[in-house]
Amino acid sequence: MSQPKVLNHRASKTAEQLYFLFQNAYRQEAKVIGGAALSYFAPLQRNAATIRLAPSRIIGIESSQGEVIAAIELIEPSAAQPWCLIDGLCVDPSAQRQGHASSLLKVVVSSYRRRKIPLRVKTAVANQPALALYSRFQFIAIGHSAAHGIELMELELPA
């Protein structure tokens, strides 16, 4: 397995790999969340073309065969948003429980802490594995919301 690295999601091959990763991981997450996520889950609505056009930065881990098996998607800070938004973090079901999500978060947390930029993420309240992961990295709950019938918790790792 490779180390986390910035992926060129504008490249067609990489966008296709990310599409399949997102479909596999987010289908599994929709099952974990249950309820409304089973009929509509926003992350599953993306295709390779929208991934290629995304205004985000994606850091990923590749298998020894060069396939993307884990990725974290970031929306960089701006004048209107002084924090970095973790817009997605997923690991292919076949590669879970091997430390890939933690490896990605370690790289991101380290990078933004050095720059004194807070990190934020929203995840489903029902997604206990994600909440446990963010808790290990000392993210704290700062709010609740709902989208498409799914109750969300917003978490922050202060700068």
C-alpha cells in the first residue's frame, strides 16, 4: 500500500477510480445509516464527471496495483469559510480495518494544525464508526442539522 498523496482527480482514470470507491463505500455507509439514506444518499449521486469538476482537493491511498482504495476530500478555506471542510472520507469495504482512514486523517490534521486552520466535518448521527474515528482525533460536536431526512452532526477540530 502506498502512503497518502494528493490525487489528480481531474484525470479521467483517477476520477473513475474515485467514482467506484465512492459508490462502494457510500453504499455501505447508507446501509449503516439506514432510514432515509437507503432511498436517497447524496454522495451516491455523483458520477466521474462531477468528481473531475469538483472544486476540492483529494488525498488518497492506492493499493499495490495502483487502485485508489481510500480517499479524503477537502474543501479548502476561503474568506467566506475560514476552516477546511472534510467533504468526505471513505475506504473501500475490502480495505477497511487496516488503518487507512486514520492515515489520511493524520496527514490532514498535521497539515492544517501547522497552518493553524480548523477542520470541520458533518457526518450522520447514526454513523457510529465515523463518529468514533473523529472522536479519536479530538473533533468536538459543534452543531446538528438535517439533510434529506438524515440527522447530521457537525464536528470541529480547532486550530
